[in-house]
Amino acid sequence: MITNQTIQKCIDSIKGCSKTDLCVFEMNGNVAASTFVSEDITPDVIRSFAESLADSQQIMDYELFKICRESETVYILAAKGGAESRMIGQIAASQIEQLIEAYRERFDHNNFFQNLLLDNMLSVDIYNQAKKLRIDTGLARVIFVIEPQTEKESGCLELMRNLYAGAENDYITAVDERNVILVKSFKADEPVTEEELKEVARMLVDTVNTELMTGAKVAYGALESDIKKASQSYKEAKMALEVGRVFYPDKEIVGYNSLGIGRLIYQLQPTLCDIFLHEVFGEEIPESFDDETLVTVNKFFENSLNVSETSRQLFVHRNTLVYRIEKLQKVTGLDIRDFDDALTLKIALMVMDYMRYVRTREF
């Protein structure tokens, strides 16, 4: 439903142009929004006019108008005095009715997509409701989940709604208190590349960074050509967000189709992970490695096990890097200069991250 704040902004704007004072009353006589203070119009006057058959009425220095939604009176508008008050009042009443209708449609679209993404609708209801709401079911869709790093979800939700206010087939909604969801549409007969999806995600991250002055993570699912499968894309986006949080904490953008080995580890049973870690490290599984070791190992992996390039990027002597690698070998029994050992340690580190995540989630 439209808020009193929105109505107030509307009548303030109209007064600024027309110099005519306006007041909007709820059906019980309470003031919803006003540009002036008056005790002349009592709740009894409002109720009496609301029950009458007239659409407008002059009382003292005021012109009263009914504001309706689907033939039902929901507000009473009073325009104060002046030769132009009747015309201005009619314009204001019409403007508020249009605002109410626009908010109702947005609310209906919001409910539809919330129920769609949460699998709360039967297939036949999906198509029937989409037809009523004039939602094109012939488009392909991808679900983007936007997670601000700080608790500014409400600001992010309004930001995204403003950003996509003019988009005909794109919709913004939310199904929880933390994340904002973009239902992004594409033409079904045109191929959509992974790079195009990343571009959309990058634009969303940059917008949150710029407007809310906070970081954000954006995850997205696979492209679905059938609207009833949009919930699948949403589940994939949520999974991508979780996998990214566990294995790729530095990444701002995570796509479901580019999760890599993190996808496999995320779906493993914790007992299997424990068995694997015991196989790699023996009875004493390290809780974690120091920062210097992790930075060295990660940089070594990034440079495809190239000692010279890694030492250059870490600004250390080659012998220093070799010393660190040999020190790690004594602790783990793995020589990461060997591809098989490097692969084993890479997977083991990811499994350790996953197990820490599982333990945190249990509490």
C-alpha cells in the first residue's frame, strides 16, 4: 500500500506549483498528509462525505474529493479556498489515485516473484498470474542475488528499485532481510554469454559501492528460458553466494557456472572431508596456517608453480621462497613444487575452509 510519506511528497509538489493547500484524510478522519493545519474539517464531516453518493462537495472554504481504488473510496482530499481550488483538487485526487494504482501493481508483482522464487506456486497458477500482471513468459531470465556487506538492505532495495524503475521486464524483490534480488530478463532467441552476465553483476556491485558507500557481493544463477524455472536460477544464485563466501571471499562476483572445485567440496559430507584431511595431514590436522605461509602458497599457485615469478611478485629472494616451501614440506609432507602435491594441498586448504564454515553454521 502507498505510504503517507509518498502522499505527502505528492501534495507538497502540487502545492509548490499551484500555491493551493491540500489535505488528505483517511476514512476514519485522521490526517494522512497535509500542507496546512485546520480544525474545520472534523472526522464526522469526512465520514459523512465518504458515505454520500457525491464524488466531490464544497464545505465552507474547502472542496472535498473522493480518492478511489477499484471503485472503493480509500481517502478524502480537501483543497483549501481560492478560485482554482476545485481544478487543483481534481488534479491532485487523480494524481494520488494513479500513485495508488502504481504501488498496487508493484506490490502484486513483488508478491508474484517472491512466491515464484520460493516455489510457492503451481505451474498453472504461474502462467495465469503472469498473464494477469502482464508479465512476458516468453523471455529468458537469470536471478541475481545482491548482498551488501553492511546492514543496509533497505537502502539497497530502494536503490535497486530506483535503478530499474524504468525497466519493462526486469524486477526487483526480496525474500529475506539480507539480500536483494534482481530478476533480469533477456530475449529467448538471443544467446547470452557469461561475460554479459558478469557485466550486469559488475554494474550492480559498482552501483552499491558508489551510492551506499559499502561493498557488495553479487551471485547469479544459470539462464532459464521458462519462467517456472526461475526458482532454479534463484537456488543456484544462493548456492553460488554461499560457495563464494566459503572458498572465494575476495571475489565480489560469483556465477553458478564458474564455481569450479568449490562446488564439489561444498556438496561433500563433513565426514568424508575429515577422512580426506586425515589422509593428507595424518592425525594432527592443522587448524590453519600462518598468514605468511598462506600468502606464499596462494601466490605460488597463482603463478602456476613458477618459483622465479612468485619470488618477484612477493618481493623476496628466490632462496627465501625456496626456504618457505621446504619449511611447509616439513610440516605437511607435501612439496608444492610437485604438481600432484600442489593439487593435494590446494584441495586440502579448501576443505579446511569448508569445515570451518560448517562448524560456524552449526552454532
